[in-house]
Amino acid sequence: MIFGTAPLLALDRECESNLAHLGTLHQLRGMMLKTYSSPSDVQRFSDREMEELRRGWMIWVRPSDGTGPVARKEFSVQAVDGSNRDRVEQSGNKVYEVLVSVPRKRSLIRENFPVYIGNVEITYEGGGRTRTKKEAVNAWMNPGTSRTFDLGTISERAHATIEAAAAPRHVKMALVEIHLRQAVSQDDPANPAHSTIQMLQRIREDPDSATVDAELAALDATLFPGTASVPILTIVDDLRRADRLMRSEKAEEQEQGSLLLKETLRRLR
């Protein structure tokens, strides 16, 4: 008995998830059957449902393609190397990496100039602790180059400070940037409603009757094997289209509507 409970509990959770999934689909179908519903209504419904289902179930990850959000700051260096240094600072949330960059150009047509980088200090919070990462770069960085500082974690919040200076002839013309690369949120696969969220995402991308009917047919096949799923939304759409055509003043469209009506009714037999 004891060894058999885990599979049964897993089966119960899967069944409960599928039934919740089915309930969401029927609620959505009921809304779409109303004559005044639109694709925008379907998308708003999906957004509201996903927001509720995701509550407490989002995780933060590094973007796999490196195209996540970046908290960026540009600074025209005013300090002269050998006399003093500017302190350039930037803060951001969910930071996992800090990049110090000297861009190739200051604008579309103006070339940039080298920047001397002194100390780099990054303070970041995570896991209930505050950590500090320090590195003495103490080197000139040429235009088109950068230095990356990996925090080794996704911080709750990070604050980066760099020391920068320029050659006397390049003061207020040399440009340096701080980029705080930030994590992105994604659905936790452990969320019991994960499959429902994925389904709502598919419907949101293609909010039409055929999509919802297909989702219902796939779920019906899982929950009720051997039972044919009726594409109600598609049928209703065809009946409404047939009605509009038959009300047309054009004989050709009236004939098209009559044929569509007959074909649709034939599918209901």
C-alpha cells in the first residue's frame, strides 16, 4: 500500500490539472460563443488567466540567447588621467552580469576615444546576503572593447561603480558605458497549472475558433478516450457565416450560404 501511493498521487495531480485545464477551455469557449466577442477579448481573457495562474510560480533565469533586458548608462568622461577619476554608477534589479564598455562610436558619425578604467566595484544582494565584487582593472580600454564581470548568481539588486578617466585632449569626448544584464522571468515547470498556461499562450497567439476547438479535442482525447470531440466553435462560426451570406442581396452569395449551411448541418449528423 505504501509503495503504491506515490504513483496514485501523481495520477491524481495530473487528473486534477487536466480537469482545471478543461474548465478554463470551457469558460473560454462560452465567452467566444457570444456574438459580440472578438480576438481581443480572447487575448485579454488569456492574459488575465495566465497572470492568476502564474502567481507565485515564476522563476528568474539568464536569457539563453543573451537578448534579455539591460540597464544601460552612458557617461562622457570629464576626469583627466593622472589627476582625478570620475565615478560612474548604475543600479538594476535581477542583474547577473555587469559589462563595462567603451563603444566604437560616440554617435553615428563621431569616433570614440580610449578610456582609462580604474577600480570596478559591484555590490549585489541575493539569498538574504549582500556581497561585494571588486577588481582593479587599471588599464586603458580602446573603443570597441569591453570587460565582463559575472556575478555567478541572479541578484535581487545590484549596484556597480567604476572609476574612469580620459586623456587631456579627449576630456568630455571619450564615452564609457555600464551595462547591467538582467534576468528574464519564465514559467516554473513545477507549477500544477503549467500545461494550462502553455495552452493559453498558444490560444493568445492564434485566438480563433479552430485553435480552441483543437485544444479541446486534444484534451478530450486524454480525459475521455474514444469519445469524439465536436468542434462547436467552428460549427457556430460556419452557421453564422452561412446566415450572413444567405441574407446577402447577391444571388451568388445566397447560394454559397445555402451550401455552407447544408455542409455544416451534415457534419452534425
